[in-house]
Amino acid sequence: MNTAEARRFIELRLQPDTDPVLTADEVETLLPYAQATDAAGREPCDPDWEPTYSVAGCHYAIAEGWNIKYAKAAERYSFTTDSQTFTVNQLLDHCAHMARKHLAKVQTSTPTGGRR
């Protein structure tokens, strides 16, 4: 898949605009995790590499994105106001679960050629 397709794949599964929010720059930093060998066998470090991304690599990038969301949420704290309790543990558990879920998909993704 190309860069735009990889970004879409990642964003659909990571939902960067939902809390905790990831900036466009933060999502962009995830793309290198998804890079793969291109159709001509060139690695991403090759100056002639055609931007190519694998499904497994995208799942790895998504897992890293959920880890970033976890880190952002880790600075929060639970509190009670107006007889309502807001707990950060659910959010942390959700972020950790999603990271694990996508890491598991790295192992089960169909190889698309190249690394990762």
C-alpha cells in the first residue's frame, strides 16, 4: 500500500481525534513503523525506495499509537464531582488492550512482501 493508504489504514483503527487525541504530527511519526520493502526489493533506507507499507507494519504502528495515547492518559487522575466519579483506569485499560490487540495482529497478518 502507498503512503496515503497506510495513513488511512492507521487513522481508521487508531482514531487519533478521539480522547486522548493525537496530533497530525504524532500520527505522521508512526508511518515509519509500517514501512516495507518495495516491489523492486529496495529497503526504506534506499534512496530509490518507493514508499510501500505492509498491513503488519501498519498494525505495529497502530499499537505504538495506542501506547502514545496510554502515555498521554497516564498523567490524568481519577476524581469525583457532582456525585459522579471519573476514573482514569478504564481509559488506561482500553489503551493497553488496543495496543495488545494490534500487536497480536502483527503476528497474524498475511505477509505482503518485504520486511515486517
